[in-house]
Amino acid sequence: MIVVSSFLMLNCTDTVIMHFIVKNETQHNLNNLEIKVTGGAAISDSILYSGKSKHILLNMSNIPKHDGGYSIKYNLQDSIIMHNFGYYTNGYPINNLYQINIQIDTIIIKED
């Protein structure tokens, strides 16, 4: 019984999911959209159309258990835009959701 209990405890993992809502407030489509964490997990989407939003889920369950942040990268016309933001600790988010509003000349990020 002790062996079975130990085996089950070792194989139980918590799924850690971070939520992002990304809104394209530009007049152009965003290509090669990518959100990732320092040193690990990334989620990519091919395109975010002008005026549209997407709810993106990032599985952080298997990232190293250290502190880090997030980055967003995308192509806007002929430019590659990359922006670092946020913070997580010991591999776990400190909040549940980031709302990311992409404008032509800035990125507005709110934590929830």
C-alpha cells in the first residue's frame, strides 16, 4: 500500500496554465505571433488579424522551477517586434491573466 501511494504521489503533477488575451488594435495583420517564458515553453500562432483578439493558453508545467518573465514577438509589416514583460516565480505565475493590446506604436499590458 505504501509503494502504491508513493508511486501515485510522484506521478501526480499540477498543470500550470497561463492565460493571455492578445488584441490586435493595428490596421495590419500580425504574423508569426509567439508568446514564451524565459528558458522554455512557447506558444505560437500564425496570424492575428487586424481588430481581432485571441485567447492563448501557455502550459508552464514543465518549465524549470526558477524565476523569469514572458516575451511576445510578432511581425508587423516588415518589422519584427519583441517585448519582454511580466514575472513568474519558481516556475509558477503570480497572476492568472495578461491582457495584451497591440497598437501600431506601443504595447499595453495589464495583469489580472
